[in-house]
Amino acid sequence: MKTLVIAEKPSVAQDIVRALTPVAGKFEKHDEHFENDSYVVTSAVGHLVEIQAPEEFDVKRGKWSFANLPVIPPHFDLKPVDKTKTRLNAVVKQAKRKDVTQLINACDAGREGELIFRLIEQYAGGKTGLNKPVKRLWLQSMTPQAIRDGFDALRTEKQMQGLADAARSRSEADWLVGINGTRAMTAFNSRDGGFFLTTVGRVQTPTLSVVVEREEKIRKFVSRDYWEIHGVFQAEAGQYPGKWFDANFKKPPPGPDGTADAEIRADRVWSEREAREIADAARGKPASVTEESKPTTQASPMLFDLTSLQREANGRFGFSAKTTLALAQSLYERHKALTYPRTDSRALPEDYLPVVKDTMKMLAESGMKHLAPFAQQAVDGSYVKPNKRIFDNAKVSDHFAIIPTLQAPSGLSDAEQKLYDFVVRRFMSVFFPSAEFQVTTRISTVETNGKKYPFRSDGKVLVKPGWLAIWGKEAISDDDEKDGKNLVVVKPGETVKTESADLKALKTRPPARYSEATLLGAMEGAGKTIDDDELREAMQEKGLGTPATRAATIEGLITEKYMLREGRELIPTAKAFQLMTLLRGLGVEELSKAELTGEWEYKLAQMEKGALSRDAFMREIAEMTQHIVKKAKEYDRDTVPGDYTTLSTPCPNCGGVVKENYRRYSCTGKAGQEPCGFSFGKSPAGRTFEVAEAEVLLRDKHIGPLEGFRSKAGWPFTSEIVLKYDEEAKNWKLEFDFGDDKNADTGEIVDFSEQDTVGPCPICGAPVFEHGSNYVCEKSVPTTAQPTPSCTFKTGKIILQQPVERAQMEKLLATGKTDLLDKFVSMRTRRAFKAFLTWNAEEGKVTFEFAPREGGSKFPPRKTFGKAAPAGKTAAAKKVAAKKTPAAKKAPAAKKAAAPRKPGAGLKPSDSLAAVIGAEPVARTEVIKKLWDYIKANGLQDAANKRAINADAKLKPVFGKDQVTMFELAGIVGKHLSAP
């Protein structure tokens, strides 16, 4: 009889096997597990199973209406995670073995680890259950002895029931609120037609709220002028700077909103006249000097957890949170160079001291010339020793801090090397001595006319670099006065002269937008903003999301067009403001508050202790879900109250004022007059106009191409938007323009005289211009100079949802190729792909060129047809041929090879067809192409029905009637082609 041990990750399974081997015997390695006489050890790879509503309760996309809400299933079914089905099947196979009589949950020591195991166990047991006893291995350290100690102190299933209940409840509550909230808000926003996907969630919506609130402060910020007075003082030893300050300054009391005005500071003067008086009074006058100098120390920051690593890598290297996680994961999984990165701990287990000493020795002996000497210094100086700041079991949760492993990596990419060096430097820094500074505060006081004008000078000199040496900082010498850090010496009792005192005019600045680094910090510290003490305590260690999910939350908000990433700034979109307006207007603001997470964490903590039942918590969640749906469903007012804007462009119909409301931009009429009825939707096909975009549309009557629209079925698409005058309604209305160029073939003369050319036509060399939704050759449309088109070059401004900017088309026409474009969407698979656009001279059109895969193409090169065979075989081909024809066996006499058939050879057009395309033998496909060239050049497509072709005098003998459809062409052509 054997015990199955299920770890959360393969690396942990290997650690367990190594620890058990000395006491339980050698393990045999199999593809997906290890096994000996007593144990079978296998692992998940994170979540293998997720919850879903039972089939009869699931509402398919496209039917997200209030009629189907709320969705509160009586229980949840399970479904495998698509990417890891193979691993799940392997684990389930071991769990079902008849000789496996007991399971040990060795997943990570926390709520998520408990959930991963419980869902796998439930899935493996099906409807009847596995009915095998379960024990819990609780590990906070991965040393062999800690693992063996853990096996000696396994916890019972009953001991873990509270944690298991909390884990399931959190997962199901997230599903209920996320699914029902998203569908209710989507249904509300889609009332006017279309599909306006409006996602909400317990973590993503409060995170978005933080960004929107900051942007609201920025938009409402009114800059104020203030002045600083900067002096230069002459001492015997030289000059030094100083800044005036108010010695009697007191912080202002909090205002009505409970916050003090942070802009009011001791060194700011709010009147130019007053500032000038201070400068004039001090300039040229003597000043007495007092000085205080004291040593200070600065310890290294703590070890990295994932969030601090993401924040600092964003600030130092510009890496997104997603990129940092991917790099850290690669260094952990692929290179085995870092410990597990998805951690929220910044400390190490107390029994990890020997491992850390070995790691430091490995670094000292590594080939990293820039870091190895510091590691050697740490080894020689015995810097690694017990320290509660670094080694503390109480500060270790599911995982410990991110540190280098004993394995020195090789073959790292530039980005991986940067991040690895970053973690190694931080790791070494925490064991090095503190940096020592000498900090000097000098006050130079000018006294004149009974008034005192103090100026402050600060100096900070690095005396001993300590850990800063690892980061390239050295002690500053006495004569180094760079940045004013090192002040010149002033003798005791010396009087200095105020050489100059000048005003510096400045303006207060709005708060900075969030970067990924600062937003990750805000998510991590979200609990600090909560007023309720109990909720704040519950969120103290949690924040919004987990270190592993925060990057995905930010990326999700960008994907759903709630935020834009511009440089390092994250900017909320109009869609984000619209969502916050909706939640406030409907009275369901709890969805946008961190308090919701705080409340859940408080109750889940009670559940873990057995003080709250799972049923009671889930009843509350069901009630909350019903409340959210009910508020959205029953809201019956025309608009949602909010802070709306007024457009500067007047109404195109009556010249009145156009104002924004929740759903539309509407004319409110001229002063004293009734509105004329003009309006257009703010979110056509689920994409919300930015205010600047609405202004452009109103001013120019068109905008685009724009991305991010969604069809009624939920598929994304790209389009231009136009305002067109409707004769029947006697007003303007909004329409999508997909570039059909309905008037392109009417024969109407096109005037390009006001345009600059995009570049030369790759077919005939004539200028290419923008025309409607295309880039066209001047000679492909009727112009005054050439009424009958003679060229066929035309390519769209949008190709498979990818807008082709003018600069890219200029590059294609100049060089034959665009940059790599990344927003094409396959019509067949609906998946995005990257490609270059290139001019294919053989095919006579713009085609795709795909970037080569790293390490070579996954697929063999495509076969090509219609090209002459090479004159001689390649060496490889000859080698293969030689193998196929044994030398001892005489090859049979070769038949006379038939002359290779030229493409289309033998197909002769009839006299009537020859009158249109010429009399030379031609391929059937080439006939169709030539016919289409003739049809387009002569504008023979029916204006009302593009699929119909009108016959002129030349085509009527070919068609045999006045009009045919494009689908009849192939059949007609066949009757006019014959062998010569």
C-alpha cells in the first residue's frame, strides 16, 4: 500500500524526493512521477482545475441579458484548465491507483495551495469521491530536514477544513461577483443595441478606481504660482548654497475633506511681492551660521518579493510587471537560477542559513567579475549570520523571498541577465554593513531691520559605502562638492556674506500619473486606505490581488481598453470613467472599493478559525450578487448622473451646444432655443469615444480608423466612423465606414491636387495617394489628366483589423516592406498575429511576410508552384537520389522526358474572349484576373449590386447576356477556353 504525495510544482516534488530518499529508500523516476516502495510523488503545475457553473445554469455569450441574471448555481462543476490537461490526467491516474490508499497534500502552505489540491482531489473522485484519507504537509522551508520534519508532523483533514472552506468560498465568491457583475453591466450598457462588454471584478475594478481617482485629481487640479528664494553665501573656504524657509512654519489643519493642503511648505512664498522683499532684504548682507552635523546609517532594503521586484524593475529598467514576472519565471523554471518568484514574503526561513552560505560561496566562485569580489568579501568576512530582519519564520508565508539558487546560470538573454544581476545584488546587499553618512544641516541667518531671514543648507557625505559599494557607490572625498552634497567648511563664529539672493518662480504640479511600479505599490498597500480597523487589519498582509495576479490584472485592464500604457504612465480611458460613473449612479460603488476585499478577507479569516460557516458567507455573497443585478435591472432613468463635459464644436445641424450625458453626445440647442434632436452614441459597438475623439468627429465629420469595436456576437473589429446627413430625418447620424468605397467605380473624376503623395506606385511609378479607405495609384482611378484608369494598384488602410498608418505605407512604397505590425486578426481563427506587409511583384499585390521564428521555423518551407525547375539538383538531393538507386542495380532506360508544361499552356481563348484579354494562350486563373482588370478599369460593376457585372459591347458576346454575377464568371470562362 502506497501514499500519493501531490506537490504544487515539479521543483517541490523533486525536493521532497531528495529529502525522503535517505529515510524511505531510493525513488525511481517516471515521466510524470517518482515512486519507491512507500511513496508515489507527483505534482501539479499550479491550477489544473477551475470551477464553472453547471451546464443548465451557464449562460452563453450573446445571451447576456437581464432575463438570464443573476446566475447563482446551487453548486459548481469542475473543468480542466486547457493548457494543463495532460498533467491533470497524469495526477488523476496516480490518485485512482488501487495500491494508493492515502493522499498527502503537499501543495503550498496557504489558501491557494489548499484550493489547488482540493479541486484536483474532487475532480479525480468524480461523483462518488476517491474515499481515501488525506493528510496535509505544511512547509515553510524547503531544506531536506524541514521537509522530513514536516512529514513527521502531518496535519489532519479536519485541522485543514477551515482553510479549505475559505479557499473554496473565495474562489466561488469571485466567480459570482465577477460573472454577474460583468454580465449585468454589459446588459445595461448594451440596451441601445450592439455588444458593449463591461467587465468588473473584485480586484480589477478597485484597481481601476485608484487610477481613475488619480486622473480626476489631475484633471481638476488648478496650478498655483509660488516662489522660492535661493541664496549663495561666501565663506572664507568658498561658496555654498542655501534656501530661505519660514522658521515659524506650522502644517495647515485638515480641510473639509479631511486632508491638509500638502502644497503649503516652509520654503514656499505665495506672493511675488513678499518673496522679492525677502530677497532684497537678505542680498549682500552678512549672515551668522549655526550648524549641526551627525552621523547616520542606511541599511540595505529587504530581499525582494514579487511585487517589490516588479516595482523596482519597472523603475530601473522600464520592464512591465508582466515582463518581470515572465523573466523571473524563466530564471526559476528554465535556468533554475532563482527561487520561486510568485511570493509575497521578503524574509527567509530560519533554517536556511547554511543554504545561504553555500549560495554566497557559489557567487564568489562564479564568473561574474562585477559581483564575485563582493560575494568573496562576504564569505571572508562571515557576513552571513543569524539576523531576524532576514531569517524569520513569522515573516514567511506560502513562499520565502526571491534569492539566487546554488546553480550559476548560463545562456541568459540580456533581459534575464539584468534581472538576475538585480536579484543577486539585492541578495548580497542585505548581508553587507550599513552605509554610513555624515549629514550636515546648516542655517545661515541674515538679520536686518529687526527681522531674521534664515536660509537652510543640507549636506550629506558618504563616509563608508557598505552595501552601496555593490551598486557602484563610493565614499565622496572632502573636496568633492558635486550636487552640493559636501558643504564647504565654515569656522565656528565665522560671519559669511550673502553673495546673492534670487527669486525662483515655480508652479504647483498635479499629482503624477500611476506607473506600473506605483500602481503595484498602491495595490499592495490598498488596505492602508481603509478606515475600518478590522477590515484594515484583515487586508494588512493581502492588498488587492496577490503578487502572482497583479501583473495580469493590470494587463487585463489594458486589454479591455480601461487603461492605456503611454511610456511608463498608465492613463484611464473614457470607458474607465464611464464605468465608475455607472457604478456610482447605480449605487453599487462597493464593486470599486478596496473595502470589499477587506470585508471578504476579514470573514475568510474568521472561517479559517472556524468562527464563521461557509454557508453563511456564501449566502451573503448571493445576496450581494442579487443586489448588484437588481440595481442595474431596475434603473429606469434616461441617464446616469455624473461629471460630464461640454464639447467646444457646435452642433452641425443647428449650431447649438453639444453636451455629454451617460450614453450620448446630444445637442442642447442654442441659448433660449429648443434642441434640434442631433445626437450620437458615446459607445458605438462597445467602444467609448474619448472626448478629444468626439470633438474630431464633430468637427471633421469623420474619424479613424479606430480599433476596439465589437460586433453583436462579441468579435472585435476596426472601422472608420463618419457623420452623414440623412435627408429623410433632416439631421446628421453616425455610421461605420468599412472602406467599401461604394463610389470608387462610378467613373467620377478624382482630384488629388490638394494632397501630398504617399510614394511611387510599385506597378507603374505614378504617385500613390490616400483615397477613401485605401491607398491608390493616381492612374487606378479616373482623374482629369487620365479619365480611363490604366493601373490596378490599390491597398486598404485597414487590413485584417490592422490600421496601416501613412508612415508605414510610405515605408512600404520606398523600401518594399513595412515594420513588423502586430494587430492583424485572422478571419479564420480570430487570433491576432504579427507580420510585415510587403510588395509582392510576382502576385502584383501587397502580401504578408512573417518574422522568422527563433531557432528556425517550426514548419518546412512551403512548396512553390509555377516556377521553372532548378537546372541542377542540390548536393542533398543528389545524396538522397544516390541512396534510392543502389549502385549495383542498373537503372532502367529512362523514358524520354516530356517537356515541362508551362502554366496555362494549351488554353486558347475564343475570338470573343480574345477581343477582351488578347489571343495568347493563357491559364484559366489568369483569364479571371484579366477579366476583373477590364471590368474594374471600365467601371462595369453594378452600382447597386457589387456582385453583378454589366456587359459592355466587348463583354456581351462573352457573357451572352446583359448582366452576370461574379459567381458565374468561372463557368463562362470555361466555355471560351480550348486546347490549341
